[in-house]
Amino acid sequence: MPIDPVVVSLHHQSFSHEAPSRDTAALRNAILSSKHSSQDECAIADTPAEDEDTIDTTWPAIRHYFATRVSSLSNLHLQHASDINPIPALRQMTLHNWNFFFMGMLAWLSASFDFFLTSVSGTYIADSLDVTTADITWGLSSVLMVRSVGAIIFGLWTDKQSRKWPYITAAAMFLALQVGTGFCQTYQQFLAVRALSGIAMGGTYATAAATSLDDAPVEARSFLSGLFFSSYAWGMVLAAIFWKAFQHTAETWRALFWFSAGIPALLIVWRLLTPETQYFQRVLKARVLIHEDDVKDGTYRKLTFREKLHEQHLIIKKYWILFIYLVLLLAGSNFLAHASQDMYPTMLRKQLGFSEDAITVAIVISNFGGVIGSILVGVIMEVLGRRLSIIICCIFGGAMTYPALMIQSNSAVLGAGFFFFFSVLGVWGVIPAHLSELSPPDARVLVSGLAYQLGNLASSASSTIETRLASNWPLEFDSAGVATKLDYAKTIAVFTGAVFIYTLVMTLLGPEKFHRDLSSPVMKKYIDRVIDMESNSSDEEKST
């Protein structure tokens, strides 16, 4: 799954490399000079830098909007050939930046690794617990269903209080739950533990992305976002490789889950030895300055819980059309990821009869394609824009669906499979930036976060749906007339193909706000004050 848009929205920096227009700059300066009343000691509401989110619902405006959906795709954004070269931006990354980036990236890789362990060892888990493969897929679905709970809890904690301790808590939960999964003796115990791991996975998503990107140079943000998301595919690769290593041990899948607990244990030690990100330290100092200014001016008032709920209600009421569109868009991209990946190992093993060695090779090669797609499309979208990049990935992925899944030869599975997953994860290389730019500045966390989690919730039963669909296409029967082999390839092809079409249509019909300024003007102003104070303090220390 992709970088959490809730986390992307927390950063004060913009994706934009362009200088603002004169009108936009004037408006921004006017906003910065206005007085901001603090609504909460900890929470700073975003002030919209420009009122471009009001939707004109008159018939001429609607007709013009839909008439320009195709022509607007031709607006390429290349200013100079060097704009698509990520190397100069990456040279700005210091050892401090890389340390935090890989700390966050490996946390999400660990969560992905845990998630896909159920996928690669599902048939063995089913035999051990005396249930069907379809029952085990509920373990995957339960993780997805409760991820929103973890995202909300850990997202608010990460935003308001700390980057460090939510990270450590989520890693500690994974450590305990991965060990606990290996000790499950009943199906009910397995479902309960996997559901709890879903909360940890949702929490890890928010804290890991914030840890990785807080201090990264803005020029490197797009490339790093794609690289961060590639860790999801690497989790699948590692799950396949280590499953092969543990498959023939005495405890098989149980030993694999116990082994996997070592990764979060190492991450906990690593995080304990590092401080808060520099950006978040400045945010905490900026909040103190805002509170002091408001108290000094007599404008500070802490809102009641009921008043805060009413504010959120007004925001949803204002942006409900945009919100519904984002939920529909995210439902498609989430379905795309899970429809193509969750049952893939089962198809290779139970339908195509691949050996465990061949399954490992196929999963590694296909997900390596996903890694390349996520990173490469993340760079190319700086030229093609967000919508056109997604549409091209959907068209190319649709063309690769049949050869990757239906020809069923080794060369097709490996070759076409590489480009099939290149397209699937290429879509997700675009989504984080696209979603953040579409969300309104004064409701970015609420709108983007809820849209993402509701889209994820819609796709939570993807693997179970595929298992049920496969039962309609039996390939072989035993003497009693019971299906012993199902057409998983056809199921994945039909389901994924339909989702490619759906995602393409939703992207085509939607808007794009390329390189929109994501900053919160008030917070940015106070962070600049903090930076000036730090600079002055450093100069004084040098002079003494």
C-alpha cells in the first residue's frame, strides 16, 4: 500500500518548484500578515493559501469541466530537461536525512513483510488450523479493515505529540503480535491477532512516512516518496524468500512469524537512539510561540470538544463533493493493489503448480517490476502530470493483464508479470502527491485521511471476493464432484482488469492541481521565526 496522505499533509514544505504568481504571492503575504487565532494548544488549523476549492455547480461550469477532461491531459509540465533528473536533489540529502529516511522506510517494509507472510504461507496455515484457504484470506481482510483505527490513533498522536514514541509503540506492537501469531492454535485466535496487527500496520504507516520525509529536501520529495512506497513491494519479496527458507522447518509458518519479530526489535533500538526529527522539533517550538502570541494579545481560547466536532462537520459540508470523488478514486487504487497481489502466490502454487523455488523467483521478479514502476513513474510524473501518468499506467497494465495471468507459461509469468506489477505500483507512485494536492489546505488531514482510509476499507475484502469468485470457475474435480482446482488466474485477470478500467475512468473525470502549494502559511511563518532564532543563537555561540 502507498504513502499515507495524512502524513504527507503534515509537512510545511511544498512539492512545487515553481515561483508563485504575483497574485498568489500577494494573497499569501496578506494571509501571513493577518492574525491567526489559535484553536488549540496543540493543533494548528491550516489557513487556505488560495480559495480554489469552491466548486461551481452551475450547468455551464459543469459542461465546461467535463468537456476539458481529455484536452487538459495535454498540459505537460516540463520546464527544463534537468527537472526530471533526481540526482542533484538527492545530493542535498545529508547523513542525517538518509538515517531518518531509511528508518521510516524499513518500518513500512517490516509492516508489509508481516502482512504478506499470511499470503505466501496461507495454504500451510489453513492446513495447520484445519480451515480452508478462503477462511485464511479473512486474516488479510481483517488487517485491512482495522488499519483505519491505527491510522487515526497513531496519526493524531504523531501529528500532535511526537514522531518518536508512536513509531516505537507501533514497532513494539508488531514484535508482540508476530510472536503471538506463531503461537495461535485456533482459527479464532489467528483472526484476533491478525486484526490487532492491522491496527499496528495502520499506525506504522503514519509514523514511518513522517519519519522518512520530515527533514528531506523538498526537491527530493517526489523521488523519495516513490522509493518509500517501493518498500511495500520489497516486503512481498522478502516474505517469499524467507518463506522458502522456513517452509521445510519443523514449525514452518510459525517459525517464520517468530523470526519476523526480529525486524521490529531492531527498529525499536534504532529509534531509541535517535531524537525527534528536526522539523517536528521546530513545530513544537512554533506552537509555543503561537500560544504565547495569542495569550499576549488576549485572543487565545481553547475550543471545547463539541466545538471542534462542529468545525469538522462544517469542513465536510463544504468539501463533500471533492471528498466523495477522492473516496471513489482511492477505492479503485486500493482495489488495484490488493486484487493483483493478495492471491498471486496462491495462483502460482495451487493452479499453475509452480515449485516453491519457481514461486519465489516469480514473486521476486514481479515485485521488482513494482519497485521500478513506483520509482520511475514517480519521476516521470513531474513531466506528464498526475492524471496522465495514472492513465498511462492503467492502459499499459490492462494490456499486460492477459499475458501475465492467462498465458501461464514461465516466460509470460516472469516477463509480462514484471510489467504488470510495474503498472500496478506505478499508479501508487503518483497517488500520494496527487491526493495531497487535491485536498483543500484548510482540511488536508481530514479530507485526505478519511478518503484514503475509506478507500482502503472498501478494498478490505478483496482477497475474499477473489476466493469466492474463483469457486465459480473450477478446473478439476475429485471423484465426489468436489472442485479440487480453481481458476485463480482468470479471477485475478477479470477483477484486476475491471479495476484498471474503473481507476482510469475516475482519474480521467477528476481534477488535477499540479505542484499546488501544500504549506500551512501560519505554521510556516512561525517555523521561519524558530529558524531565525536558532540561527541567531548559533551566531552568538560562535562569537563567544
